[in-house]
Amino acid sequence: MTATDEGEHPGTPRRKHRHDLGHEDHGPKVAAGTTRAIQALLGLWIALTLVLMLYALVDSARPRVPAPGAEAPATHR
């Protein structure tokens, strides 16, 4: 028998579990807000990382044009 079956008695209606009632799976209700905040921070971190990677890819693909008045680099013979 499982723990929930042992706590229920024959002839009584089955108790609904917290999952059936739509409650959080584990932890106090205060932790629910903290979990959402952590998920938001992680999502923001991932989004900013993707933006930074896209910027680095675009920047590395740009052709380099020397500044006006600057000499071209000398080539070795």
C-alpha cells in the first residue's frame, strides 16, 4: 500500500491531493514567488547572452576600414 492509501479509511471519501487542488508541488507558498523571480532572472540572463552573442557575430563579420589619415600596416618581405 502507498502512504496515501494507508491514511484513508474504507467508507470515507477519498481526499484530494495537493496536486489535484492546484497547489504548489513542494515548499511553502513564499517560495513560489522566489522561484518565479529566479526563473525571470535566468530567462533575462539567457536573453542577454543571446543578444551579446548576436552582436559579437555581427561585429566580427563587419569589414574593417582604416581610420582616415592612418597608415596601412606595413607588410613584411
